[in-house]
Amino acid sequence: MRVIARNTLLAFVRKRVENSLQDVVKDHLDDWYRRTSKAAWKSSAQLKAEFGSASILSADRVVFNIKGNDFRLIALVDYQRQGVLILWIGTHREYDNIDAKEVRYDARRYFDLSDPRQ
């Protein structure tokens, strides 16, 4: 699977995770990224075989548990094109305050858009 975009994972850790947890959360996200990048899922059943704790919300929308259940990652999965688009990452508490079926990617959540280096 082609994961879009790894920069979102890295920016999430830098911007939204407290300093004392950054290394641990990054390790868990790196593991998710590595496993997902190597996958070639043809269906949600194959995805669930790899990530048993994932929640299938719709034909293309999946919630992954990161670091146990401390963080959640919502992604669109295109099994035909072999792509995974990261839509949202946050704490379990933040997840409880959004509509996982409707949330859209918002770069401002992860990046300082006024910084030309990003």
C-alpha cells in the first residue's frame, strides 16, 4: 500500500504529542507505517487479519488504534489502487469528539501553514 502522507505522521508527533511521549508515539506510528506500506490488502477482511483492532467504518474508511488505544488514526483505504490516505490522527479523547465517518483532512491540524519550510 502507498501511504499518503508520512509527513502527516511526523508532523502530528512534533505538533500534537507532548514531549515526554513523542519517541514512543513515533515508534508506534513508524510500526503502523511500515506494516501498512508492506501490505497488499485486497479487502477489509485482509486488513482486519493484519490489524485485528482496526474498526471498519465503511467500504473505504478505517480507524486504526495506535499505541494500544491511546491514539486513533482514521484513513481512507483504496484496495483497488493500493493506497491509504491519512485523514486524521488524535488521542482517544479527541476521537470521541469528532464524527469519524465525516472527518476530513485538515493540514492546519498538523502543519503551520504560514511556515514556508512545511
